[in-house]
Amino acid sequence: KAGVTQTPRYLIKTRGQQVTLSCSPISGHRSVSWYQQTPGQGLQFLFEYFSETQRNKGNFPGRFSGRQFSNSRSEMNVSTLELGDSALYLCASSYVPENTEAFFGQGTRLTVV
Amino acid sequence: AQKVTQAQTEISVVEKEDVTLDCVYETRDTTYYLFWYKQPPSGELVFLIRRNSFDEQNEISGRYSWNFQKSTSSFNFTITASQVVDSAVYFCALSEAQRGGGNKLTFGTGTQLKVEL
């Protein structure tokens, strides 16, 4: 069974640009969550989607948005990039949404210059 | 508000030593879930264990064992006879029931474990 796939693995963007990251969950998993990992703030929850609906949202500005498609694949978008958005963005999928183990992808390393 | 504290930033041990990683959590909920994840240098978080708040039984899986004590709000992780391949960052995480359902993990800051020959 294929794991969680995130693309691209690495990305370099310029301040002010926008970026879209993609996540394909494990087959059959319908819940997808996104996390940001930085040396200073650690792992922080961004948002979670289930059946194309955003269920939960973390404390991030509106520049961070996401969506989920009918096949459970998810994308997150960051607009007007700032240097502080440089981070490892991790996607996790779960079979059912409530408090089950989440399986993570290898992440997308975003560098904003 | 929920919070997870991993006071040990970095631990270095020699192979075959036992090592315990500490995790202390805070929550106002009576129903919650605790997790441990391993993050090797490749970056992905590898699930190790999930424990719900009503199950205080200790668990052992091979060289790994977990000690959950609600009285001290702790969920500690012990690796017996450590190996170099255990070198990684280990995260403890907490999940509470969300208003709209769903998952939201609150992570500790992680403990970097280095196992040397």
C-alpha cells in the first residue's frame, strides 16, 4: 500500500509569490491534515480536511489556505510568501477523522528567499 | 488549552544502553489521546503508538515500551538496548476531541536521541 505522497519535495520561492503544495493520502483515507515544522515554533497544526470540508483550523493567517478534492487529495496554498514561511510542510492522512493514528508524508521543504 | 512538554532537548547514549524519553501533557478534557512519533533525518513522522486516556496499561513492543500515568500526566517512552538506528527526533503528541470532530495533534518540542557506537 502506497504511503502519503507529497509533492514537490523541495521548493524555493521568492517573497511575495504564492505556492501550492500537494498531498495524496493513503488509499482509503479520507482525513488529511497539514502541519508546519520550523526550528523556532516546532510542529504546528495548520488545518484538517475530511470529505472535502475543513474540520479544524490552526492559528495561522488567512494567507494559508487549503482544499480537498473528491478523491481525498489535498492541496495547501500560501499566498504573499514571507521569509518566515520557510519550513517543512507535512501532510498526514487518517482512515477516519477522530483521534486515530495519522500517517505522515515526507514533507515539502519550502524555502522563501 | 492543551500542551505537551518534552523537557529533554537532546539525549546521547551508547549503543545497548536503555533510554527513557519523558513526556508531560496538560489537558482539561477527560477523553484524549496520546501519541509518540519518530522523525528520522528523512523527515517523515513515523507513528509509534496511540493511547487513549482510559487505558493506563503499559505497553511493550519489542525494544519499545510506554508508561502512561494519568496521576502525573506523563506518557514516557523507553527504548531498551538502544541501537544506532534509533537515532532520530522523537515527538510526543496529544489529541483532544474537537468541536467539529476530526484530528488535531498538539506536539511537544521533540527529543533528539543520538545513539553512538
